[in-house]
Amino acid sequence: MSAPCKVLVVDDSPSHRAHIRLLLLAQGYEVCTCSNGNEALDAISHAIPDLVVSDVQMPTMNGLDLVTELKSRHPTMPVILTTAAGDDDLGGEALRRGASTYVPKRELDEVLCDTVRQVLELTRTDDRAAPDPSSLITHSEIHFRIGNSECLVPALIGRMEQLLAELNFCDEMQWMQIAMALDEAILNSIFHGNLDVSSELRQIDDGQAFFEMVERRKVTPPYRDRHVFISLTATPERATFVVRDEGHGFDISQIPDPTDPENLEKAGGRGLLLIQSFMDEVRHNRCGNEITMIKRKPDPSALGCDDEEE
């Protein structure tokens, strides 16, 4: 039996630290806590956790600065930030600095444990030895067709990581962000596309109504017979991801602007922000059942300049 994953919780509020700790302990994680960013860095220097959950607003070193420092010291360490009311507009900045995702504190009970599990599942795809890159590869592509089984998604994303590793496309921290965007897009195609379950149900009974509807429709025609089609076409300089479902689609003009802080309060706003933040170009087809996401090879020199300006 494998050892439990280690999670470090960083929050200056004793009550919030205790609450998050209990949520994670109940899921079987090993949990340590710190009261500020400096204390967290010291703890990590002695024992590296599998994942960090940090508040944004803290004295001495806030969560954004902690993310920046961890990116420098431990580039592959995933960080989830928790935001209080009024802090949601910091979500985009946190993602730009290297955070894997963020969770509003008002949704901790409903979202945090699922988000931790999601990030750790994606991180585990890094456990295997990466294939040797080859400068001779000029073009690669891969295509998948899956049913409405979200449990297949981490392994599928891991396979795409192997393909991009062969192209020496990005580092592990950058891949984590790409993987988060892919995960959101594929799960949206399953839940909201093929199964046609509304995001608004997540706000009812702590999300129970949403997942009950998902399970019913997985065994009910026509929803159960639909598939999701995923493709990756890549060169050493550019990766194009296409995710298409067999649902009825939606009106593209009704998509809220994910960068507008007001829309971060809405169901689905966080997923759209992840996709828009981590991809260079995002577009939908006319009927709204296909999303194309383009990522260009990150420029290491440009990333270094950003860090210096910060």
C-alpha cells in the first residue's frame, strides 16, 4: 500500500488552517500546516510535500509571492491558492505566476478535496521516466475517442505529455498548467456536453445534485452512447489540442468573459479562466461542441524577464 500524499497548508488564520486540515485528513492525506510563507519555505527545505495549499492574503509573504518563490526553488511543485471574498481577481495573477489552480474559500467544503485529488492525479503522471527527446521529430499527432468515463482522463493526458516530451516542448511546471486546462476542457465535454448537466447544479446540496444527475445520465440513452474526441497535433514550436463532444453544443455568444472578476463568481468561471490563462489561443466551433486550444512553445528568456520585473 502506497504512503499517503503529503499536503502542506499555509494560512495565517488558525481557524482556516484547522478547517482545511480536517477536510484533507478526512480524505486520507498527511497534512502539515504553517502560518505564513516564510515558515512554509523553511518547512519545505526540511521535508518536501507533494502539494501546497496556500491562502492568498497573509502577512510577511503573501500567497502570490510564495508561488513565485516556490516556482524558483521547486518548479514542479503544484500549488493551490485559496481566495477570500474580494480576492477572486487575483486568481489570474496567481495562475500566471505558476499556481496550478485556485479555490474560493466560500467553496472549500465542496471543491477543495476534489481539486487536490485532480492536481495530484495529474502530478502522478510525472512518476514514470520521460522518453528521450529527439531533435529529428518534426511533427507528431495523437487522437483519442473515449466514453463518458472521467477516470480515464488523467492517463489520457499523461499520454499526451509523453508525446510533447519527445518534442522537448516545455518543462514540467509549464506542462502542469497545460494539463489543468486539458482536464477542464475534457471534463466539460463529458459533463456539460455529452451528459448535458448544468453547472448550476453544483450550487445545490454541495454539488450532490450535479453528480447524481451525471451518474443517471451515464446509463441513460442518448447520453450514455455519446463520445468525446480528443486530438493533439504538435511540432517542436506549437501544440494544438482539439476536444469535441457529441452533445447539442451551446450559444458561443453567451460564454461569459472569464477574465471579468464578476464572472469568477459564476459556476464554470474558474474552469474557463484556467483554459484562457494557460493556453495562448482558444476558440470554439460554431455550434459550441468543440474547443480548440493552441499553446506555443514557452520562451525561457521571456519567462526570466517576467520574474525579474516582479
